[in-house]
Amino acid sequence: MKTKLSKKRAISTVLTTVIILVASVVLGSGVVLYGTSLFQGAGQSESIAVSGVKIWVHASEDKGIAWGAAAIRNSGDKIVAVDQITVRGVDIPISQWYVDTTLTSTLFQASLNHTGWANDNVKDDGPAMIKNGDCSGGGHTEYFCIDQGSAGILNATAATGSVSLNTGSTAIIYFKVNNGTLTPLDAGSSTTVAIFAGITGGPRSITVTPLA
């Protein structure tokens, strides 16, 4: 008996070769795009530059009233959010930060200063820093102004969350240290201040300045 031949036709050698080539090109392109995305992601970094950090302690207040200030710039390639400040390892709540992100370069580079102690209390927690400059309305719980001399007026408002900074953007943050973290006995000594934006940032040693 004769064997019947199948009428089905196999894929031609030429067509098979074309399919293999196309698949190779597609896979190769995918690998290149994936590698490029990884390289671009690795090339971007989060970084902040912190300068002018100051810590002032009330020279005679037994409660241990202290304030601090720092100038911060986003020196990396990604948007960052300053979300933590600690003094001597003690976290400073964001509700005790006062922030100005609308800065001229001259104001940012000016030396941060303290204008003296006010008689009224911030959140019933101790003497506030005196408002100084052309400010109107509100109270110490909402904002304060610092006269930076010829550099201009710093208008710092109470923070309601982490401080977001685009690449190259700057901020000056004044912050009230938790009572008792520092005392008049710490005047002239060194303490640790750490400022973080996510995973970037770190501690530094700052001399505590006494103010009567």
C-alpha cells in the first residue's frame, strides 16, 4: 500500500531566518533600552548641601530654651524633601520648624542670626525669638521675620510638612529645640545637629552660642 503524502507545507527556510532575525533585533533593543534606563537612574542622585548651621541657647532660662537655624540647598539631580532635623539625637517636630523657600542668593548666603528673646511664648513652651523686620499680622506660632541686614528680610512661616526642594532650590529653616535638650551649661560646647532629606544628609558638630 502506498503511503499518502501530507499536503501540509513547512515554513520555508527563508521565512524562518527572517523570524529569527526580527526576534533577535526586538530582544536586543529591549536589552539596550533597559540598560539605558538603569544607567540614567544610577546617574541621578539625591544630595543636600547644608551650611550656616547655628544653635542658640537661652543663657539664664532654667527650662533649657534653645533655637537653631540652617541654610539648605538641593545639590542633587532629584527633588528632595527635608523631613528630619535632630539635635543631640532628639527629633525636632516639623511643627517647630519655620521655613523660607523664597530666597534671593544674597539672603541665602547671609549669616543666619538671632534677634533676641521675646517675652511671649511659642506654643506655651518658652521664650520665642523676637520678630524683627517689616512683618504684619499673625503671631509667633505662625511666622517670624529675621532682619539679615543688607541682605534683606527673611519671612519664615510655620512648616506644615516636609520641605520639598527642586534641584538647585534653597531654603532657610529656623527650628525650636525641644526644651531641656540643651541648657545654659551647654553654652560654648559642641553638640550634634543632623539634617536629613530621606536617605541623604547627616550629622555635624556645632558650637552652642549663649544669648541672654
